[in-house]
Amino acid sequence: MVYSPSRKEFFTRLEGVLMEIGRRIHVEFDAHMVSGITGSQFFVLQKINAKGRLTVSEVADKLSVSLSAITALVDRLVQAGLVVRSRDEKDRRLVWLEATDKGKEILSRCIEGRRQVAIKYFGQLPDQDLEKLLEIYEKVLTTLKSEEKNR
């Protein structure tokens, strides 16, 4: 695709702004994580809890990462008492992952901390700007998901 000079400048600015916001927000999010849980573990725990129970393969698929990477993260979550593994009663080959009460509590505290970061920075924007920003991000996310399906 060929872009005009003004469009190229726009995308250069956009890239810079997204990188800087991403870096700064990521640092803030990490600072609000419960001690002992990483951002990656948070995302795994969040996916498991959202569905009630998932297999390791389902978690890997939902996060678009390798099975081995998820297995290592799940092992740490199990060791920390945040997730339990259980065999399916009908198909013993199937292993389910579920968040423990401790895992749910830590997840809740992490989510609240992340929400406070979002409110701190985005809460200063007028409602109309917030709606437009969310609308734009949802459109970009739809495109990203569509492209993932086509791979």
C-alpha cells in the first residue's frame, strides 16, 4: 500500500504514541499486580476463571501462544495454589484447569489495581472521547481477530 507523506507521518506518530503509552501503562499495571504473580500468569488465570475451567490447550489457543509456554505458566500457578488440575471423569486423558478461591481473590485484586490505573489516566477524558477511543480500539481488535483466523 502506498501512503501520502502526511499519512506516513501520521502512522509514524501513531506508532510512537502507542509504544510510549503501552510501555508506561504496562509499568503501572505491573506495579499494581499482587506480589508473586506476573502479567503472563495474570492473563492465564483470567482466561481460566472467565470460563470456569479450561484445558491447557484451550488456554494456549485463547492467548495465541505455544502449549509449552502455557504449561510452564500453569505449573507455576498450580505450585502457588492459584489453579488446580483435575482429570475429566469421563475421559481421563482430559485435564481441566480451574482457579482456586485464592486464585480468584488474587485475580480480583489484580483486576481492581489495573482498573485504577485505567481510571487514573483515561478517567480524565470526557465521556465522548472515551466512547470514541473505545469504538476505535474495538474496530482495531476486530481486524486483529479476523487476521488471526485467516492465518
